[in-house]
Amino acid sequence: MNIERLITATRKRTRNARRTPSKLNSKRLFTDKKPHLKTKKQRPRQTMNKPTILELENLIKQHPDIAALGSPADAVSDDWLVKAEEKICHKLPASYKWFLLNYAGGEVGTEEIYSIYGMNFEDINGGDIVFQHINGLKYKSTTAKKVVISETDFGEVFFFDYDTYNGEECQIFVRIPSGKNLLYANNFYEFLVKRIKAYLP
């Protein structure tokens, strides 16, 4: 199943669960069971063509109402990238560095894309990726090799999985409210393309 369709289906199940709490365990609005999928033949996985930087840039330009991002003038210096890497104990993926240097940060739809604020990581709040990682480790909502980059209002959490780091790029997974982790994108370029397209009519 297409990952965006799966996310949408999960959200629909959540809304239905909220409408009929007496029929479901109120402490668990999501389920890993997929009874309808068991009777269907598994379809071959659909592979998405890797988006080029030019395609992504054009998509951002075409939809400024969805991709509300910054500019190179807003970007932090390379020193802050190095400090961030030292703090999270991981190299930042190349595609994510490109995003930080060219767009600094911003929002896609209603979702803040975590970035680097260029302030003391211990003192700031909000969508600074280092602050969020430190906080996540403190409250055990993430692990050392899972660096969160964005969260939705529906409880989905997108993160770099450093178990997949190949020296340059890191795959991005989404944790849906059931607790299951699903592969979402092979790099940050692909992640941005998918998130922008998710908001298109």
C-alpha cells in the first residue's frame, strides 16, 4: 500500500475510534491488525523515481502556500552544522544539509520541519532538531539513532534512522500512532517532495 494512503487510512481509523469509544479500548485508538489486507494478494512494491534537486526546487516555487520555507540568507553558518553533529553524535545527511543551507527551515503545510536555530541548544525551545533530540532522549520518546525531523498533528513522527546511514544519506521512517515504523523516504529530498505533495488537492 502507498505510504501516504496508509497514513490516511490510519487517520480515518482514529477518527472512527473517537466517534465510537464504547466499541473500542479507549486507551488504544490504533491497531496493527489489518484484516482486510490478509485476503488480498500482495502487490509488488512501487518504487518512486528519485526526485532531483531541480524538481524539488520547482515544486517549492510552485507551492509557496504549502512550502513556507526560508532562504539562504536565513541559513546558519557551517559552524552550527558542525556543532549540531557533535551534539547528536551523528553526521547530518547531505540532503538535509542542502536544505538547511538553501532554505534554513520553515513549514510544509502545518508541519514545522526541524532545523538549526543557531542558538544554544540547551536554552532554546521549538523546532530546533538538536533541542528536539536532546529532549526526546531525556523523556525517552526517541533513541540515540533516531533523530526526529518533523511531527504531524495526527501523531505521526518522521525521523532519520541512523541504522541506515551510508556515509552520506539516511533513510527517513515514519512512526504511526500504533507504534509501527514505516520506511517513508530514502533521503531528505524525497521526504520534502512527499510532504509537499501530501498537501496538494
